[in-house]
Amino acid sequence: MLFDCERLTLARRLRGMRKNQLAQAVGTTPKAIGQYEAGVQRPEDPTLRRLAIALGVPVEFFHAGRSPVSMDGAHFRSLRSTTQIERDQALAYGRIATDVVAVLETLVDFPAVDLPEHPVPPDEIAGSGPVEAARLTRKALLDEAGPVPHVVRLLEAHGVLVLVLPSAAERVDAFSVGVHPRPMVFFNPAKGDYWRNRFDAAHELGHLVMHADAEPGEKVVEDQAHRFAAEFLMPADDIAGELPAQPDWERLAVLKSTWGVSMAALLYRSRTLGIMTETAYRNAMSTLSSRGWRRQEPGASKPLEQPTMLTRALEIVNRTGTDRDGVAERARVTRADLDALIPVR
């Protein structure tokens, strides 16, 4: 077997393990694991089998043959609250997702990637770039006034792969990566917040449209994506006349339901459009905090917008004779990892 050292690194990161933890599990040293991953030394067959068992993958997972897809340049919603191990694990899930999609694309036709590109300089702090990019993107993807009916479905219709992070990576917030040949957006379902999930989707769309060459994690870049999302979901021309200048909670609850965004987002929008003063905004946010609404706003919960493109693709190929086990085998991933990425419905 031709051993692919990068696949060992991928498997280790997928399980959220450090080198010393893996070394202890297989009875070797962290230095040896480092040499295996660097391609300096190939593990003997007994060690390779122990590695596969410890990492919960078949030995075939380590076979060479498929060119790795770069996950460099991933834009994480928050870098402060997650460790490098957690981000590496999330990116590893993204990496095996590209393997699954590569197999599926040989069997079914996916929507063409059809996203506009409107680069905004990563050092533009207060310019109109993000707002203009959102307006142009909305016109290209939707071209209608009012609320966006279903953000995730809109992304998928234009060729974006949307996936939900497995529970193993639940501490990682939403992130996106403009990989070839398809951009990807991952969500964290742990918070179970329909309104935040929609804003996250628009935020990540902003990265895909504006930040192909921007350095991930920069505060200015994240702020640009935030401003993009606000304009994309709540166009100034459509919503300005509806926003209150004072925190009218009944009015905000109606707007929340109509526009599919949180009260916090509506307050932010009212402030940025100059409708609500800075003082009124701060008082409103203080009220949200004191009432516990920063974590869970009042009103009935709604199920998250769920991606369906990959689920439907698996159902189609199953009808043609290739079941989930067959797709997993061809993608060289475990059935459990496939189901974690694309749950059976």
C-alpha cells in the first residue's frame, strides 16, 4: 500500500487528537507520529493497523491517490472562543466532505457555482464596500424586495455546499471556505437559534463574495461580513421605514418574525442606519441582557434552516444502486463520518 502521510494528519485532526495522545493510544512516541505525518518514515503494517483502530478509520483511509483539497483561507466566525485543535477538527470534516462530494459529483449533477465576486479591501474600515457588495449580490441571487425566504436554500441553489458541523465539533462557530471547485459553508447547530443561523449564513456569504484573498480572522474583515449580512437580510431601502427609533419590543417581535432576524440584529440595523441613537441602542441592549434575551429571545422557537442538496444527492444515487455504504467506501471515509456530515432523514 502506498501510504499517504497527509491522510494520517487528517484522521488525527478529525478525531481532535494531539500527537502525544495518538502516540499513547498506539504504543509509540510523539516523535514517531510526527515522522509518519511528515512522510519521513512509513509506519510498519502492525502500527498502521493500530493507528487505524485508534482513529476509527479503515486502513484504506491512509491510501494515497486523491489530491488533497486545500482548506487554507477558511473564515471562522470567531477565533477567540475556539482552540487550534477544534478549528483543525472542523476543517478536517470539511476536507472529508470534499471527498464525499467528489464521489457524488461523478453520479449526479449539482447546481453550477454561481456566486458574484465583489472584492472589498480588507483594510476598508468605514467605506460603503460591504453594503454595495450586498446590494449587488442580492440583486444577482434574489432580485426581489423584502425578506429572504430561505437563506440556506438560496446558497445551495447557487452551488454552495452547506453542511452542519457534527456534534464533535460543536464549539466551533460558523465558518466558510472558498475551496475549489465549490465554496463551502458550515454551521454549528448547537445553539439551535433559527435567527442567528440565518444571519450566520449571510455573514459567510459575505466572506465568499468579498474576501477571496483576505487574511481570515481580522476584525475588520469580520465587521465587513457583518455589515454585508445586515444589508443582505435587511436592505436599507426596504426596512428603514419599519424600524423603531426606541426599543418597542412588540414592534421588534413583529419585525423579527417578518424578516427572519433576531431582535438584536434589528436593533443593530436601526443604530447603523441612524434611526436609533447610540444611547437608545445601548439601553436596548442592556435590557436584552438583563432579561436574559441575549441568549434566548422571547417568542416561539423555529427549526433551523436545513441544507438538503447533499441529502437529496445521496437519495438519488441510492435509487440508482449506490447506497451510503458504497459512497463512503468510494470516498474512503467511514459510514459513521458520512452520516455525521449528511444525516439520514
